[in-house]
Amino acid sequence: MNDMTTETFSFDDVSEAKIPGIIAKYPAGRQASAVMPLLDLVQRQMARLTDHAWVPRAAMDVVADRLAMPRMRVYEVATFYTMFHLKPVQKFHLQVCTTTPCWLRGSDAVLDACRHAVATHGDMFSMEELECVGACVNAPVLVINDDYYEDLDGARTEALLEAFRRGDAPKPGSTIGRQNSAPEGGRTTLFADVTKHDTGADS
Amino acid sequence: MPKVTVDGIELEVPNGFTVLQAAEAAGKEIPRFCYHDRLSIAGNCRMCLVEIEKMPKPVASCGQPVGEGMVIFTDTEKVRQSRRNVMEFLLINHPLDCPICDQGGECDLQDEAVGYGRDHTRYHENKRAVTDKNFGPLVKTVMTRCIQCTRCVRFLSEVAGVPELGATSRGETMEITNYVERGLTSELSGNIIDLCPVGALTAKPYAFVARTWELRKTDSIDVFDAVGTNIRIDARGSEVLRVLPRINDAVNEEWLADKSRFAIDGLKRKRLDRPWIRQNGKLQPATWDAALSAVVARLNGAEPGRIGAIAGNLCDAESMMALKDLLVGLGSPNFDCRQDGAVLDAGNRALYLFNTTIEGIDEADAVLFVGVDPRREAPVLNARIRRRWVENTGFVAGLIGPYADITYGCTHLGEDGAALRALLDPAHEFTVKLAAAKKPLVIIGQQALARPDGAAVFAACWQIAEAAGALTADWQGFNVLHNAAARVGGLDLGFVPADGGKDVAGMVAGGVDVLWLLGADEIDMAALPPDVFVIYQGHHGDRGAARADIILPGAAYTEKPGTYVNTEGRMQLAQRAIFPPGEAREDWTILRAVSALVSKPLPYDDIEALRQRMGEANPVFASPDTVRRIAPQVGLTPKGDSGQLSDAKFTAAFATYYQTDPISRASPTMAKCVTDILPPAMPAPVQQAAE
């Protein structure tokens, strides 16, 4: 099977099962459009099988050959997007948003907590800084693998990472219990009973 | 036809013209780095900004189509200021190493910076440094100089058909790379050196060798394949330092194959710079007098019918004319220029030329290759066919021969004679496609004709062409693709056995006592009986010289004025760039001297008279650089019988593209290409789906 040292890559049965569906989304002759989903599939397969989500070059070649496109074109796509990891990352890849809204709301503390985790448990955590991940309302935000953890501060980040280290699966989303992007402490508007509002549609 | 006004000049331009093209048509020069008229439009350098009336901002003229009534300004203060700003951005990360840059003196960026550059920089941050890449033994990279115009990327994907370069990452970390750090596998890779507007891609063998203003530039013709690529030879003193393509839209456009560009270092090695005579089994240096008298003694002593001559692949027509006249004067009918033994009928030009002409390829919509690897035997010509495939979605290509990735979708129809015979069946899938095409090409290679059943192969191809409608009054689609620069010239001069004469095979098998090899190195020297007296006239100590009893040192193609006829029958003149080394002489003068010594003096004393003689031998030699498209003659049928076709496999013309002749075999650069350029990393091309 694939591990971090192999020079070869092949899709396993789980991935293979998904490929026809992905390619079928694109018009005939335009199958090269499936390059990004397939690279994502590679990264997920690597995560599943080796705990390290990344895209080895051998896998890019496999994707290129599968989609009958020049290998160079796949390298271009894979290097363009930072979401494709070209080197192995650890099981929990911490992506800290440090763009202005998160930074104003205290991303420095989150960053420190993550740095500490990587320094002490580098075999479990790896990290990178991201530009805005689009969740400014719940800043500061930490993305761990596929999930957003929001409204963090230093202590909550440390607790969160400790939970991951123990093997728990903390619930994604706000860490202060707010619902989605609703205001902290509950709603502040729309108290009236909107169900009685006459829309005029039935009359 | 929209009417536009460029700087006050009103003109009408064709539909689909860009603003840049319109400005050029009006005689206005627009600076550009990424735009190239033979590549797709990228629009990423922004240097070609112009002002257009009613448009709020300056517009990149290369990508802007013209509109009716457009008023274009190419030289306003706003335009100049915009270009200065673009230049400032381009120079932010460009190193100031022009004094040690090989592009210096012929650099687009340098030239434009004179007009649009600032005299100082406002940028105080560190410049970006980029790691150099490994593009193989031919192309040197200094990637920090790259301004990311992507011409090289576009050339390799679009023209060369080997998409091995790309731009990885983005923003400030964007790099042009092949990612895998392996040499480029294209036979046209040298062209990206010419295309690069800065010094990021330069010629590796030419690194730090010379400055462009030191070089003497001579127009010449390439001899490494039969395309007749127009070249410019750059020399300094007695050395050829580089070869560049000249633009000739009818032949090579502006491309040049790698072997033609880089094999020139072979011109300085293994040269024959003095006569040699074999004494007691060993070659000893000799004087011209001694060598010529030995030759004369041998020729006088031989029975005329037992003297033979074979002309090689790189010969100029002048020397072949002189050699033929000498042989005829001596009374010998044994001369042949078809070193590979290809069965070619010199009696009718339509039977040995690329009849469609190279320009005619631009009309074709289907092609069948028989026993030819166009990518390696004629890379520039193959790029032209490839363009048809790119432009024309219905283009059908098929190949019979050893499988070769020819850089575009091509159905491999088989490797042997049986596959060819199958095409004679009108119901064969590919034959149907070929017949459905309006202007099909049938291209037959030398290896297909050099077989014992070459005449049958020829006849079969002729039949297929006829059935496909390639031999009608307005479309001649039957083509012989040569791979030797001298061949068509030799056939035009009738350098084929006269009545009762022996051909190459006959001569090699011992049909002659004295054999004159004019640069002929590709025959089987081991098969020559040991008692055959071999006179080798040529420029390199290669196979022929190793077997020779007397060596007469001649001139290479750069060292003599010469006439070459390319595969489509275009006669072109090459000039002398440098003089032959040492005591070597122009080849026809050697033959003229011998003729006088055997008392059969040739009737010409200078090259003009010799060329006049050639013009009398064949009017082709009286009209340089013209090509006539020959309409198929009614009732013309080749001599062979397609029924005699054997099942033998077609073979490849060369073991490797990079070493095919005495010059390239002597070239260290070509030797490096053989070892360093690995088999292509690309998978086999996607076969065209059978409809």
C-alpha cells in the first residue's frame, strides 16, 4: 500500500468506486476538468491509508494518465492551490487564519497554541497559516483537516488540540456554543412572530 | 473588413485582426514580450498597451480584436507612461546582470528598456531569486531572468506538441519549469531559446562563448534533414559558433530542429584537414600531390566499368555534378546517390518529391505515413502537419511503421507490409477515412523504399493515394519524404546508375575495383570486399574514412558555397561561412583537379560555370528558391507491383535522432543528448477514437 516513501501510487477500491461518478460530471472530451476532484481524492486516500494527507508526484502522474492530459498540466494545478499538500502533513493539519478580522479577534493566541502543539507533538500536528478562510463572523478560526473551529482563544485552542491528541472527535463549529453565525448570546432581532405575517400569497 | 485609424493613418484590416496587428499593418511598432505571431495570445506581459478612443484605460493591443471605426493611438503620453510602468514592474525582479548574460545585445527586454526603462529603481526590497531548472543538454536556464511571458510553454505545447513545460505555483512564487527536472524531449526544443525575449533560456553549448556583435552572419541552408531549413550561420574567425533559423514561411517558417542547431560543434572535431594514404595497412598523412597522383594512378589503371562512385547524404549538388561528369568522362556508368538503397525512380520528379510541397501541407486534412517517423526525420515539417491536426478537428492521421509518438493523435495501423496491404482494401476503416478526406496526404519514407520490395511498397502507396483521391488534377497528395539533404539534388542531377551501371548494392557487393565515396558514410563498409580500392572524399573521419585507401579532405556545408534541393524540390543556395580547415578544399575543386590529371578535364573552372552546367543538366538548378507543384500526369504509374509486397516489418530510419551523419556523430553535444535525454516521460498519445 501507499506510504510516505513509495514512488508509486494507485487508487484503491474506495477511490476507484468514486472516479467514474466524478468524471461523468463533465462533458465527453472534457474529462481533464476532473483533475481537481481527482487530486482531492488522492489526498483523501493518502489521509485514509497513511494518516498523511498529501499528493505525491507519482499520484499526479496517475491522475494525468487517467484523464489523458499532459502531466505538466496536473503539476501546474497541484502547485497552484495551497489546499493540495505536495509534502506530507501530519494527521491533524492545523490551518490558522491570520487575516485581519481573525488577527483583531486574537488569532495570535491561536497561533501560539498551535505552534506549541506542533513543537510538543510534531508527530500528530502540522500547521500552516492561511489567508482569509471566509468565516470572519466567527473569528478567530482554526481549520483542522476539513472542519472549522471557531470563536477560539488561546485556552480553548489548547483544550481543543488536547482533545484531538487524546483521540476525541470534538464537534466542529463555534467553541462558545453559538448557533452558526448567530450573534453571541442569542438573537438580537426578529423577535416578532413572523408566522402571522400576511404575505398576501393565499388571499 | 473593419476600417481603423492608427495614429491618424486610416486603413482597412481583415476581420479578426488584433489591434497590434492593425498597428503593425500601419507601420507602427508595438513593444511586446509575450505576444508572438506564431503562438497563441497570452496577454500577460502588458507591454503592448495602446490607447483606444472611447476606452477608459490603456488596452493590451495583442489580445484586443479590432472593431469598426476604432481609433487607436500607439504613441501618446498616456501610452508611453503606461509602458514605462509595465517596464518598471518587469524590472523589479529582473537581475541587472546584462554584462554576463548571453542574451546581451539581442535581448528584447534590454532593447525596450532603452525606450521605456527608468534610470533608477524605486524598489528597495530584495529581488526574487528563482532556482535554475534542468532542461537537458541543449537549453541553459537562468530562471531569475524569466519575466514569465510563457512563450516557451506555449511553443512546446502548441508547435512542438511536447507539453513538458508549465508554470507552477502562483503569484511571486510562480516559476516556469518542467517540474520533473528531466531534459526536454522535443526535437524542436532549441527554438525556445530564440523565442525567449530575455536571457532566461539560452543555448547551453554557446554559454559565454561570444557576443552577438562579434559574429559574422552568413545565410545558408541546413543539411541535417531534407527540409532545407533556411539558416543563418554565425561565425567568428574560423569557427562556426551557432546556427539560427531564418524566416521562410514556405519552408521552415521560423523554426529549426535541434540537430541542425546544436550538432555544429561536430564541425570542429574528427576533421579531415589533410590528405591521407594507406600504406602497409595504416593511413599515413600525405601531401595533395602524393594523394592526387595515387588517385590518378589508380583511376588510370582501372577498367572504366570497374570504377564506381557513391554520393553521401550531406553533399552539395556542385560536387555531385562534378563527380558525375568525372565518372562519365572516365567512361563509367556506376554512380549512385541513394546510399540507403531506396528504390527511387529518378526519371520523373513526381516519383521522388514531396509533391504537395511543404506549404501545401496547410491545405491537407488527412495523412498516411508509410515507413517514416516524421518527428525524427523531418521535425520542422512534422510541426507543420501537427498544426493541421491542431487547427482541424477532423484531421485524420495514420502511421505504418515502428510505433513512434509523432506528437499528435495518430492511429497506428501496423508495423509491416501486411498492414499496408490491408489498406489496399477499399473497405478498410482507415482507407475509408482517407477517401472521405478532401485533400489527403500519403507520405512515404526512405526506409519503406530501401527494403528489397521497395518498388512494391511504392506502388502500393501510389495505389492507395490514387484510390483516396490524392492524385487528381487539383490535388497532388503523394509524397516522398527524404531524410538526406543531398538526395533530391542527386536525383535531379541524374546521379543514379546510367545504362548498365551498378547501384549502391552492386558496387558494395564488389561490382567495382575503385570506389569513390563522396561523403558516403552510411553504406555497409564491412560488406565491401577488402580488395576494393576506396577513395574517400569528405570532411569527417567517420566510417568511410576508416575504410579508405586514400582520403581527400573536403569541405563541410558551412565551408563551401553549395546548392541543395529539399524534399519538395526547392533548390536553394548556401553561402560559405568559413574556410575549410587545414589543407581541405571545396569538393568540386578537388574533382576538377583530378579530372585534369586524368586528362579528362571538366569544362568548368569556376563555380558560376559549374552552376551553369548544372542548369543545363536540369533546369531546376537555374531557378533558385522556387518550387512548382506538380500536377499528377495522366497515366503515370510507378514501375513496382504492389502484389510483390512482403510481410516484412518496416524499420526505423535512425537508431537515434541525434546521431545520423558524420557531423552529428562527431558532436559532443549530440552525444550528450543521446545519453541525457531519456525516453519521453509522456505517455503514448491518446489515440484518436475510432468513429
